Amino acid sequence: MKTKPRHIFVYGTLRSEAGVREAELLRKNARGLGKGTVHARMYDLGEYPGIELSDDECDVVVGELYELPADSAGRVLESLDAYEGIGGTDPSPAQYERVPVTVKVGARKQIRAWTYVLKTRASTCRRIPTGDYMAWKSKG
């Protein structure tokens, strides 16, 4: 049986510089491990991004990696799930699902972590080719 990740990779509005309440909750309740990347394609969904995982080495999404504390990981993930509209009492169909991914940190290190991916194809949305939502958003 595989163990569940005790890390989370965030790439959009949950990044520290995004300024949303849930990003602050994450920073206060988890240990930041710095920047990381996953193989995925990023799309502009309006006020936030979404990703689709990819096997193509050229498809890279930039984000932040956090280690969740053993004693409160479930509570932190519940709050983040609610923010992303999955689980809980959200009446609308979920746009995302939380899945385990491999995050590359530095030149060689790889860490298994949770992240939020789109449940449906984003083919009608504009792709963010850099894979870095905060850099792309700042260019407006």
C-alpha cells in the first residue's frame, strides 16, 4: 500500500505572493520548502489557473512546495479542498481534483506531493506557456 503524500504543491492563487487567505493559512500551518516544478500544462481560467498533467518533459509548471505537519495535515487539506471547491458542502460540480504528483525540487530531488488538477479538459482556455502563473499574471 502506498502512503499518502505529506506535501502539497501549489501553483496559482495558493502561492504565497497571491495574497489570498488560504495561502496565508498554508504558510502558517505548513513548512515551505521552496520552489518546485511538475510536468503539466497550465491554463488561464479567468481569475485563476488550472493544470492538466503531462508526460511531455517540455511541459513544466512552476509552484511552491510545502510539507504538511503530521498532526494537522488532514485539517489543512480540508481547508484547501474547500477553497478549491472539492469535498465539503459545495453544491456545484467540482472543477478540480486533488491528486498525487512528483515534484522536482532543485536539480535532482523529487518529492511526492498533492496538487489540484482540472477534472475536465481545458482545451477552450488560453494556455499559459511559461507555466508560471504569478509571472504571467504580473505581466497582465
